[in-house]
Amino acid sequence: MSTPGPVRLEGREKVTGTARYAAEHTPPGTAYAWPVPAAVPRGRVVAIDTGAALAEPGAVAVLTHENAPRLKDTDDATLLVLQNDRVPHRGWYVALAVADTPEAARAMAAAVRVSYAPEEHDVVLAPGHPRLYVPETANAGVPGSRERGDFDGAYASAPVRVDATYTTRALHNHPMEPHATTARWEDGRLVAYDSCQGANAVQETLAGLFGMDKERITVVAEHVGGGFGCKGTPRPQVVLAAMAARHTGRPVRLVLPRAQLAAVVGHRAPLVQRLRLGAGEDGVISALAHEVTTHTSTVREFVEQAAVPSRAMYVSPNSRTTHRVVALDVPSPSWMRAPGEAPGMYALECAMDELACASGVDPVELRVRNDTAAEPDSGKPYSSRHLVECLREGARRFGWDARDPRPRSRAEGPLLVGTGVASSYYPVYLMPSSAEAHVTETGRYRVRINATDIGTGARTVLAQVAADALGVALDRIAVEIGSTALPAAPLAGGSAGTGSWGWAVHKACRALNGMVDARGGTVPPGGLTAGADTAGDVPSDPPDAKAAFGAQFAEVTVDRDTGEVRVRRLLGVFAAGRILSARTARSQLIGGMTMGVGMALLEGSTMDPRFGDFAERDLASYHVPTHADVRGVEAHWIDETDLLLNPMGSKGIGEIGIVGTAAAVANAVHHATGVRVRDLPILPEKVLG
Amino acid sequence: MEPQTSSAVTLSVNGVRHRLRDLDHRTTVLDALREHLGLTGAKKGCDHAQCGACTVLVDGRRANSCLLLAVAYDGAEVTTVEGLADGDALHPLQEAFLVRDGFQCGYCTPGQLCSAVGMIAEAGEGAPSVVTPVAGAASPGAPVPLSPDEIRERMSGNLCRCGAYGNIVAAIEDVTR
Amino acid sequence: MRAFAYTRAGDVDEAIAALAASPGGMFLGGGTNLVDLMKLGVASPGLLVDIGRLPLTEVRETPDGGLRIGANVRNSDLAAHPAVRARYPALSQAVLAGASGQIRNTATTGGNLLQRTRCLYFQDVAKPCNKREPGSGCPAREGVHRDLAVLGHSAACVATHPSDMAVALAALDAVVHLRGPGGERTVPLCGFHRLPGDEPHRDTVIERAELVVAVGLPAPPAGRSAYRKARDRASYAFALASVAAALDVREGAVTDVRLAFGGLAHKPWRARVAEEALRGAPATEESFVRAAEAELAAAEPLRDNAFKVSLARNLAVRVLRDLAAPDGGEASAP
């Protein structure tokens, strides 16, 4: 058993309330902004009357497309706010009120009168939509469509077949800290405190948008109140705040109102996924088709790569994995924790459960029989893959062997009880990073890198990586992160942060030790500094496939009178390389599983066909799990040594926790009730019958 | 004559008396703390009492400060997360949150901590929750033992999107056991 | 939120006079719903008359064996009150099933009764809503309405009343004590909230400048009482459907029963048809099913909320069965 590792380095600031987030820096003279969202689903702004707004006491300015600073182009059109009269979807920002106080800004925004020329809108994703197309690539650059072997022939001749369609609604990241920026201009320089997952990307994007040298922009993200993907790239708040600060000549604070987030910061798109599995009597898959239908916006193409897990998980000599997408007049979808894998594995792992029922093979055993040493789609061998070990260890810890496989075989009073299993999977991504390590004459170390801690424990784990690489005690190391004033680093995303940043930190620390050694172990006055950049180290097309795997087991109760489903136990076992910090790793895995409980049972918003917005936009109507929804969640891991990954031997752990949870829960609901719910979330009406 | 839309408001925060001479009636206790008094520990997660990040203690009881108009709380005693520690000595709950890793991003943490302080006091005074056995009414006023189910139900007004719930409950148990 | 004037009333009459003199004014109690609605722009008072410090904070025994609950009694104090817990467990449970600990510490008894619907269209001022803006239309009927009414709705409005507390009060035959410019009056709780009809902007029968000063409870009904709520999330969520019931069984037959549904209508729904069917009937599952179904025969579910009818039926049967069980089932009483 690993030691829990150190307490988070910034923990004391967080528990005493002194950690400062983006909206908690207040330069003198700060003005407050409040956005005005479009109130039509599509059309043009024909007039904006700002008279009443500007008459509010404390009013400073109203920015609209008529007076806002012009932005240069960017490859992310969701950031081109207040540049023209187009309304591509409801909730798109059409004005920004700026005032001396937050109260006045809100009142001003309510007083802005916008006239529209509405146009016909099309917001409903339907599988037969005439404008569906197959994109060349989906998110993460994966091919939109892949065919291997002869799916149709193999499926037709398979003795056991499953053909099932799974649907999921739009999901929203809803980090506890809403998107926020405090921006100020000084002598042609821009400083932005921004709630983001990667300040370098924000800096570069702002440089492009404002047509300026990025050296003149500083972006600070010292503490970030969660992101889960929706702060992965810059979002409109930082652009608006910078525009308003330039327009008014004052520092400007913009915090996006919670109920506006769904329209402007991205969402996980709704999906229709058809799974067809053809297998032998023994359950071994001969044919696998995973066909995904989803939406994107007219502003930017983003395609949730949900079919991707079916290219990686199981033996599948004949395979078809496709994505079809339609651009609707809806908000732009984007990253949400494990984009592609989370919903894709929901569908695939439910289909596997259906295959287990159809073939009479135990669900754990079925997955073991379909294990593969090489990634089926690429043919590349996995550098390490311990799915079977996770399944076996999970089954042992969970007590799976005692399970009666018959549905509706367990009841406790009014509660039906069931258990289910699903696999987890998340690929290993790595990105080049730079870092710097410094040692003082007195043997104190400072590591500098623009990593971002969105709750992962980045500071802490990077200090541990440094301590390891330097061979010194942790308490001699200070870590500075969260600013573009530091050596550039990639975003906290794709579960790639620790691996990518850690590699650069490791390299810098080793280089520093080399410098010290070269001086016979002495450090000159003023200390020594070593920089490192892993641009040449991170392979772009490695010869092997790299991924983390896991298995999750759920026990649910279903109230037969009310249809209320609750998770009683959730146990995950993961194989994710070397776990660098047990304390924070466990938290991340449990956190992902908890969000998975939300995906399974609670979360989902409705696209309102008439108004073109997501109906459930606040935290009262969009239900994320509460304390009472989360009981008995456990995460364990199998120590995995994989030296092909990076110098630390780590895989990412930020996302794999949410992958498979929804399927494990849905499969448990089937076991409890005999009802196969193929539509998330599993609300009471779906099991009430 | 224009009606007056601002007033002088006095709040005692963490034992320190603050007089806000001309406070907009629209200003909430949360915004008074964050924007006027520089106390940014209490967080604004939703601004509509749907997340609990703004939880503070008002006259000893936990409340969502985002829905309290400061003018209506003139004279109130407010305790925020900044007031929990005794100098350098952390409150036992703060220590327990550190040891149990009862947070990740930290944004809900001040609310969780203040809520837990208030919640422990409520249970100590015998206040029931919806999961408290009704039979407990036989001894009204007797402290309600804080089982994990009691803690979970009573803390459900504090959302944590990072999913630190299990660790938070463990931290609270460390203090209440 | 528009700027507003503020005054703190020294006593009840002063509060009423202040509001009577200010057509755009509103009373401010705990504010957990009103301040929310002001932020949304749904409510825009020009004056708030703060009644939060009026001494309406007592829970008092009445000569008839009942209780008089001051309008400013906080929800958490009401739920924890020894007399409420001991004699009206359904009320204590209902209050505790609503909102969160923080909100219950702030919200008042009077305010809880007067809270407004959580219909998503009502809360969004950029959309039509007959309740918010009479005559503008009801998009919920054809739109997103899974959480909305199945009973007693109208062409103009399909909203539900969100309170849990009021459902228990309806079952317990509570009354609402009002005081206004014209003096005091008492309205039965079951007649306090309205069905929407063609005036959905009127949630209750309360008149302008009238103040809820107290809620009266008669002596507790014979037998036992309980409240049970079904919701999507395990806590901190509004009811999909809820049931408050009191049941007295003698020698296997129902001698007295009170039953009310929450989450189904524009008001707490007192199930008088079911009660009538049950009185004198054997206290059996069959009777409970028949009675619940008789009540819910009037349901007119919308496209996406038909499940609420079977959910409410099952809940009612469950609660009644538990109350009838010798050990009190899960809904035991002292």
C-alpha cells in the first residue's frame, strides 16, 4: 500500500479562505461587468437601446457590436464576441454592461433593450436529420469514421447479436467557480486574472485576438475552482473583460452568472449511439459497430468522439466506428471530463452487459475473454494494459462472485438491489512543456512552471516529482505555478498535466543536479538555474498504444414504489501507471466516479425546441450529486510499471474515474429491476414501468 | 424626493465591527464581505442559494449569504471561514479537511467548513434531519448522533463538483467521533 | 435587480401601513425566495418592508390542544420544535425534506407558504409566462414540464407549488392567520392557495398589504402521521411528488384519514375523494390503492409527466400502508 503522500501544499490557504481566485483580485478602480445574452434562438440584432441602462446610477458603459474593440480573427469563433449583429444561438452575448458596482452592472444589463430580427431556428438533434455529415476528424483529431474487416458479413453470421441504441442528453461541467476574469491594461500591457485550465493558451489567444505581442500579456491562474474541460481553452469572459477594460480604461471584473454558463462555456453534446455486437456462443466478439450521432453549433465544429473506445477496448476483427454530426442553432459543445470516452464507454459497456446476458457469460468473464494485447484499430501493442487484473481485483474486493446473475433476484423491503460492472479506459496523452529549477546557495529549491492546479493537486505532485528527481526532501522545494510569467506549459487537460509537466520538471531537476555535480557539488552565491523543454522528448507517433484501464463495480437500490435509484456502493480498481501521490490520486479517481454517478442518475439538460436554450441552466434544476447521493465510493489501484510512458512512469488519472461509472450503474439497475434503461440519466419514470 | 436606496449598515465579522456608511440596499451579505470588506473566503458559486459555497454563520447559524440583504442584517454577527482558526491554530475541521483531503479545487471548501461548524452545533442542540429516526422525538433536545447518513443529509446544501464528499464526511467524522 | 427603498417595521401594524402606502412594495421575510426572484428580475419591488424582526417567532399551545406558529418561526426551528416533532411528525418531516439546512435556518413559516413556483419559464423573464406576465402565454404546456402539474391545472398555467411544509399543513387542517389594513381574518390552509384558472398570477387568496402573521394547527388527528417525498436527487431537490398522511385504524378499519399530495398541482392537493373512500374501509392495501386511484382519476397529465400519477399513487399507498402497520413501518410515530 502506498503512503498517502503529503497534504496539499496550498491546502492551508484553501481551508482558511486566503487562496485567491480570479474574481478575488481587485485593482483600485475596478469596474464590474454583466453580460446580456441573446433572447432569440437565431437571427440578427437590429437595434440596441442602451439609454435606460446608461441612466442607471453607477453606469460606466455598455459594450455592443457597434462600439466594442475590434478583434482579429482566431480559430475559435466562440470568442469573437460583440463583433457583428449575428445571433447564432440563444444565449450568445449581444452586449456587456459595465458599472461601478456589481449591483449596478446587473441592473444595467437588465435595462439594455435589444431588438432582433429573428430567423427560423433548428435546434433538435434527430437521428434522421437531413444535414448530418461524417466529419473528417472528431475531437482529439481522431478519424471521423473507421472500418476494419467486414462488419456486415461478420455481424450477420454471428451466433449471438446485440443491437441497442443509447441516448444521452446534454451535460454541463458546472465547476463550482463560475468563469471569471479580472482584467486591466497598463501602458499597453494586459494583465488578466482568469479562471482557466491553462494560462499560456489564454495568453496566446488574447495576443491573436488583440493583435499584440504575447510578451505584453500576463495571464494569472493561481487558484482555479474546477474546470473539467470547460476552462480548457479561453472562454468568452476573458475576451469580454479585456475588451471592457480597454474600452473603459479601468480594470474590469467579469464573473459569468451561473445560469448563463450553459450557453457560452461549452457542454457535452447530446448523443445517440447505436451499438451492434456480434459474438460467438463463448461471447468473443467477431463484429463490432459503434455509430454515433451528435450535434455541434454553427459557430464551431466540435464532435464528441464517442466511438473511440470501441477502437481500443476489445477484440474486434470486424469493426465499424463512425461519427455523424449536424450543425444546429445551439450553443457550442466542447470538452467535458473524458470527452468521447465517458459517453462512449457508457454505450459500449452497457452493450457488453447486454452481450453477457445474451450469451450467458458472466460480465466480468466476458470482458476477460475479449481482452486484447494490442489496440485493435491501430494494431499497436499496449505499452501496458492491466484491464483483466483490474476486473479480477475489483471482483474480489466487491464480492462479485456471490452475485446471483438473475435480474430482480434481490430485494430488501421496498428496495430492489442490483450490481453491475463496467470497464474504464482513458488514453495517455503527453504534451511538450518547459520548466525551470533553481537551487540557492543554502540548498533551497524552487521549481517554476506554468502548470495549473484546477483541483488536481498539481503543486503537490510536481513538488514530489522534483523531490524525487533531485533526491532531496520535499520541504526544501517551493513550487511556483499558475502564471504566464513562468516557463510555458500546456493546459490541465486530457489527463496529461502531471505527465507533461512532471516530465519537464524532472528534466530540469536532473539538469540542475548535473550542474551542481559539475561544480563538485557546490552552489555559487546567487544559486544555479536549469531550464528544460521536452519538445524533443515527447514522441509524436509512438510505436505503442498507451492507455490507462480500470473496472468499476456498482451496487444500486431501486425503490419499486417511486423509481428512485440510489448508488449504495461504487468500487473502482484502476491501472494507471505509477501513482505519484496517493492522497490526491485517490481524490481525483473518486471525484471522477462521483461525477459519473451524476451522469448515470441525475444530470442532463433539455434543449427547448421553441426557445433554443438548455432548459435546466441553474444548479436547482440541473442536478449534480449532493453529499446524500454519494455513499461508499472507493478507488483502488494496481501498481503498474511502464517505463515507456515518461520518466515518472505515470498515466493520467483526472478523467478515467468518470469512464465506465454510468454503465456500471445502468447495468446494476438492469440487474435490480430487469429494466434495460438505454437513456441517461436514469430518472424514476424510466424504471417505474 | 427620490427614495433612499442605500443605508448605513454595521456588520460584525469575525469579531471585528465594520460600518459600511452608504451601502446599496441590493448588496448581499456575500457581496458586502467580498467586495466591501475584502473577505473573499466565502465564495459565490451560483448567487441563488443552490450551491452552498457562500455559507457563513450569521448570529451563530449557518446561512447562504448570497440571499441575505446586508441591510436586513444590520448589527448581525457574521463568522466566515477566515474567522474559524484561532490565530495560527487551525480549527479542528480545517485540520481534518487537510488530512482527509476534503477538497480539490477548494472553491466549495469555505462553505463546507462553515456549514459543518453550523451543522455540528445544530445536531448538538438536538435538531433533527429528515433521516433522524422519528423515535428520537422521545428525548427532544438530546444531541443527535452524527452517523455518516446524518452528515451526508445535513451537508447536502453544499455542493462539491470535484466530488470530495467522501473525504469531507470522513473529516467531519474525525472531529465529531 | 432594480434599486429599492427599505424600511424595517417596528410592529405588525406599522408593516401593514407601510406596505398599504406603497403600491410597488413587498414584505421581506427570510428572503430566500424573494431575493432570488429579485435577482432574476421576476420581482422588482420599489420598497421592501422588512418584517424579519417582528416578534412573530413563537410556537404556542392553544386552548383547543393545537399550536399557533408565528409567521417568523424559521423552518428549522419549526421542524425541531418538541411539540411539532411529538404531535405532528408529518409536519416536522415535511419541513426537513425541503431545501437545505442553510435555507431552513433562514426561511420562515409565512414565507414558505408564499414561495412561488419553480417553473423554469416563470423564472426566465426573457420568456412568456402567464403567472409572471398575465396574457403572455404558457410555454410550459408544450415545452419542458416534466416537473409540473397533473392535477387542477388550466390552459393558462401548469405550475406546481413547491412547498413541502404546506402539504403537511394541508393534511393537518391548518389555518392561516392574516392581518391586513382591514383587520384580521383566518383562512383554511386548503383554501389559501389557489388553482390557477385564468388568473395564474394569483398564487393565494392573500390581499394587497395583508400579512401572514401565524399558522394555526388544530389538535393533532388521531392515529399517526407521516410525510414522504420522492425526488430525483437524494437531497436538496424539489418533490416530483409527495404525500402527507394521517391515519387512524381501529380493529382493522380506517376511522380517520387525512391525505394530501405535493408536487402535483398549483396548490397542496388535499385528497378528499380518497379520504372519503377510505373512511370506514378496511385498512388494507386494496383499499389504499382504490382510494388513491379514485383521487388521481382527476389527473390530466401533460406529455412528459404522466409518471407522476403512478408515482403519487404508489407513494400514497406506501405511506398509508406504513402508517397502518402495527410497527408503524418506516413512517413510525411516537
